[in-house]
Amino acid sequence: MSRTSRYKLIKGEPALLVEDTLVVADLHIGYEGEVRLKGIVFPSLTEKMMERVLNLVKKHSIRKLLVVGDLKHTVHGPRGLEWRDVPVFMRRMVEELDWVGVVPGNHDGDLYAALPDGVELIDPDGIILNNILFTHGHKRVDLILEKKREENIIKTVVVGHFHPAVELVDDLGYRYVVPVWVKGMIGEDVEIILMPAFNENIGKLTVNNPGKISEELRGFLKTGSINLGGAEAYSLDLVLLGRVGDIQV
């Protein structure tokens, strides 16, 4: 599916491959603990996400793991389940892999306090692998790209943060929110990809419903980082659903 740089979207999972590196975003470990404070009981997904990652590692002979932001859920420092689940999850990754790195997201405040030895905490602006810039997406992507391109050839930018999905309505009025990959362009020469969240319980942003687009995404769009209406939306099964602007709610 790539026209501009070498990567592979993994069919059926919100994850991609760059050579021997598995890339995921928005695990939001500890989310279930926060919603329990509001009286909503979700079982922890940490073990299930761990199993999913390890299955992908085995299936694709992965030696490295990159988390593109929001490894944990709370913004201002670890709390609750995060003190237990983040170290357990990351320690297992370190045991299984040659390298594990995290690009901090906006939910990763004081993440270092919960990370075990062997995890590299990367510059918040992101990391470049195989001419691809991986940055979480909560910072000005256009400015980061401009700075990074001074010394690097960048063909693709990959961001998490927005948990993109499309909202579909059938003839009976039932509504479905489907997580998607969004692929567009920055200018004429740089591809940009919005990654779906790896945590299946976390909230999703419906990119094809203008009335539900957050102010943060509106600000992102104003920077020229993507022409959202002209971008393509792919399901997790890598089926092209259409251009975002043409998918009617």
C-alpha cells in the first residue's frame, strides 16, 4: 500500500512494521482504573494487549518495538493501575525484544517513573526510522517536520493521538464506529498516516463527522498537516472505505 516509503500495515491490527520494528500507539494502560472511579467497570486490557503484541512479534519475527505515545493513560504522572501494569507490560517487552522505545505522548507525563530498565525514552519530537518520522501528534507536526527535514530525508509522517474512526449508518439507522487508518499528504511530497489506537476500549474520534471533530483536531487541520477530506480511510482489514470527505454519516 505504500507509495512513498517502506512500511507495512498489519492486516487486522492497529499496528505497522518498519523492517524489524513493530510500531503501535495509544495503549492507554491504566484507562480502566480511571473509568472505575466513575462507576464503570472494565476489566484491564493490559494482559490482552501484551498477548497481541507478543503474537505479532512471533508471527513477524520482530526484534524491536516502538510505542508512538500514550503508553499510559493519566496525563500528569502514573497513578492507580499504571504503577503495576506499565512496568509489567514493558518488562515483558524488554525480555522478548532487542530494543524497546517510547515516544512520549500527552498522556505520558512522568512516564520515566514507571518504566523498567531497558526502555529508551525518546525525544518527544519523535524518531526517524527508514525515512519515516514517528511523532505522537499532540505537538505541531508541521514544525517538527520542518526541523527534522533540515538534516533528514522524510517521506512519511506517522502519528497516533487522534484514535481515528469513521461513523457509518445503515438503512435501519444503526450507527457503527469503525477504527481506521487515515492516509493523506502534507503538501505534495510527504505522506501522513494517522494510526488507530491499539487499546480497543479507548474513545475514538470520528473523522468523517464534522460536528464531532474536536477543537484539537481542528487546530491540527489548520496547520496544513493534512487535507482530511481528501485523505483515504482504511479499515483494520485494510479495505479502502473511501475518501474521508465522501464517507457520509
